Amino acid sequence: MIRVPIPIPIRIRQFPQFVRQTLERRRVLSLPEPGSRTFHLCCFSCQSYFRFLYCSLHSLVEHAGGIRFKVLVFSDDEQPLSATQIDAILALVPGARVIPWPKSMGWGAKQIGWIWRAYRLAAENAADDDIIARVDSDIFFFNDTIFRAVARSDADLVGDGHYVNFEFCQGGCYFFRASAVRRINAMLEAESLERVLADGHVGVEDMAAYYFARRLGLKIWMTWFMMFPDELRNAGKLTRWQRWKFSCVHFVMKNKEMMLEAYEREMLGGRGPEGYQQALQTI
């Protein structure tokens, strides 16, 4: 008789890790709040993704308003944000920087190289303990828990690995100390980026970021904070449990319109304010 192994649901397999991370998050959040740490948020976007970028930034303003952050938007020079779109961003986030930049979607050595040049630029005038974060256009935040945790953590890299079974920090949103960004860029300047990527057998930006950190022996904290579309669909809505467990939703899917629909439904009571709706139509 052939015995067929019964697959163990991922929630059960990850439960011990979840308990450990829950306790660790509680410990970190109980630490004193650092007074001067600034988040430098790097957003890579383009004209056709403006609505999603605006939604993402709107969620930051609304739900992470107590966090000290600066926004750098790296505008794809093949499809740059328009002047009116830039004006809308600056009206929403005064002081944001919109910088023309080569395509940096994250595939291959060339784009990964431009991403790390962007992080280097973000870290240029940052304190060592400041945070350089990637925030993709297809993410919206519904609380500031992950920001408060990262601000108190002593980790060099904080990311979410639950959706990839903690094999690496999933892309979309992750947080590096500025000092770590400087160390990684120094490594990439001293060695060939192509060779470093080949050594790690990686070719996409999130796996590369995790590999760079491991290669230098940096302290990495992988935890839960980023929800994915199927998790939101299975939950039916952002329940109290989901809002406690996660801080944002990453719409890794072709139909990005689902992001706007979910944000309006879950965060704006069904339809956003008139100013928000008008801004989304900016071309």
C-alpha cells in the first residue's frame, strides 16, 4: 500500500515562526521610541502607474502621519511622470523629490544597479540610523505598526518573508539602515555587480537585496507586515485580526485596479474625498 503524504497547510507550518515573530514584535515595540530617525522612502514609478503611486502616498499621509519620512520618487525616464502629476504629488507630500531615473523595475544586473544607486542617493545626507525603504506603487498602508517597529529595531534589514516561506525578504517594501545601504554600495563599487549576483545565483532586486545583506553578515529581521491579494480575498475584508497582523497590502497582480477598489472600500468608506478622486485623474 502506497502512503500519500498529507500536505501540511502553510499556516500550520509557519505557526511556530509566527509565534516567535509575534513575541519579537511585541518586544521591539516596547522599546523606547528613538527621537530622530527619519524614513527615506524610495518609490520607483512612471506615468501609467501614477494613480497607484498616488494611492500609496495618500495611505502614507493618512496612516503613517506620525512617522518622520521623506519621499523620493524615481520617475522612469522612458515613461516619466507628467508635470501635472508631479504637482499633485507635491501637493499631497510637500517636500517630496521627483527624480528622473532609468528604468528600475528590478530585473537583471542593469536595473538592480540603478536601484542601488537610487538607495545611495537617498542615503547621501541621511544619518547612519536613518532608514532607507523601498515602497512600490502597488502598496497601500493601513497602519504605522511596521514603521514604529523598524524605528525601534536594531536590524540592518527588515522585510517580510512569509509569502516566500522566509527564503528571502519579499519585494515591494523593505527597510535598510542607511549605514547598511552605504556598506552594500561600497561592496558593489569594490566588486563587479554582475559577479556578486552570479555568486548568489540571483537576478531580481528583492532576492539581491537579501543576498547582499547576508553576504556582508548584516542583521536581518524577517517578519509579517505585508499582506497579499489572496490573503485579503480569503479574509473578505481588513478585519481587526488582519489590521493587527499586517500594516500594508501589496497588490502583486496584473489588475492593479483592485488596489484602488480595495483602498476606497476598506479605508475611505466606499469612495474617496473629491480631492482624492480628482487627483487620481491627473494626466
